[in-house]
Amino acid sequence: MKATIKCSNCGAEITNLNFSWPKKQWLFILPIVLIGFLPMWQLYKPKGDFRKDLQIKILEKRQVDKTYEILGTVENRGKTNWKSTNIDCLFFDGKGTFIDKTSGRVDAVVMPGGKEYFKITVKDTDGKLSSPDIKLEAKVADAYSNPF
């Protein structure tokens, strides 16, 4: 059995069906489609590199009882607002051998041209960080920006 379609006016059999829109109607829908993709573009477009934008400056290192405190600033030299900045502090001895690592977090939003202060506390129960030849290297491990 073969299905056929007949014209409701004249009763002739319709052999070709076309379910497409004319070009004018596609031009009408095009701006609506583009506006729909704009939020997705905002979400996925590159925002900048936090490794280049954020600079760490260590202000003070101090020993308090059996803890070692690191005080410093995170400065934003880019054009993106960065939040939830994670900072890694690496400790090396005089020979350059890795000793210990600790992490800290700056929860405040670091605005372009602005800076935020941080304090990271490390437990130094065995006294290995109190040696004068210990070198400290601090770097930004991760940061997030708002999608919009």
C-alpha cells in the first residue's frame, strides 16, 4: 500500500512536498538565534590568565610558637575580577631541596588594579621551617572569574 496525499481543493495527487521556509523567514529568525547564543559565548569566551594577572608579594614571614605565618598581598594587574584565589607556598632548604608545601585561599574578589591581603599559617612542630636558610616561593595556583 502506497500512501498518497491529495489536494483538498482540486483532488489532484501531490507528489512533491517541501517543508522549508522562504529566505525572508530565515532572516527573521536569525537575530533570535544569535541572541540566544550570546549568553553561551559570554560563558565560554576567554577571560584572561590568572597566572599573568595576579602577582604575589610576601610582606612578612614570622615564627609564632610552633607555627610559621606568611603574610602577603595578591595584586591584580589584569582586567578581570578574580575570586577564590588559591595560593601555594613551597619551602626549600639552602641547597634547593623541597621541604614542605602549604596552601591558602583569598576569598575576596580581587578587582582590576586592586590588592587583597592574606595570611597562611603552617604548623612547624619539628622546627624545620625556622632555619634561616629556608627559601619560600609563593605562587597563585588557581583563581576563578565570573562567567558574565
